[in-house]
Amino acid sequence: MDVSLDGKNYLTLVIEASEAKTLRFYGISGCCGVNFGVGLDEAHESDEIITIDGLTVAIDPQVKSQLAGVTIHAEEENGEIGLVLLGYQQKSC
């Protein structure tokens, strides 16, 4: 997992304004198995904690393999900035 300069800059601003200081990827059970969600949250005991370019990231072991080779990036669309996971291949049923 990596982070682009735009992704780092955006996350730094968001994290500074938040009580939670960790970007967390976690598992969500669905009809096709485990998908992932992402949010600012405290790490759980079972999470793997990594630091990417100064950012603390917690990864639920259930979703770690889905995030291999992914770059966290930020893009603007219609005046809104949001995170994009470059290289992520969504699972389908």
C-alpha cells in the first residue's frame, strides 16, 4: 500500500480536524464474502498497524489481501474532494 502526495495532503488535513488519528480499513460481510470499508477510527486489537509516509493506517486482516498494490489518492469531482484507491480491483459475485 502506498499514498500519493495528493492523498497524503488531503488525509493530513482531515486527520488534523478529527479526534481519530488513524485511517482504518475494516471488513464488512456481504453476499460475496468480505468487502472493506474505510474511515477514521481507532485501530482494533487484531489490526495490523503500518505507517505510510507519516500516516498511521490500521488494516483488518480480513481485507489485507484486497489492499495489496493499492495507492491511496485524493481527487476532486464536482467541487468535492474524496479518497480514491488506485489499483483496487473490486470483487464481484
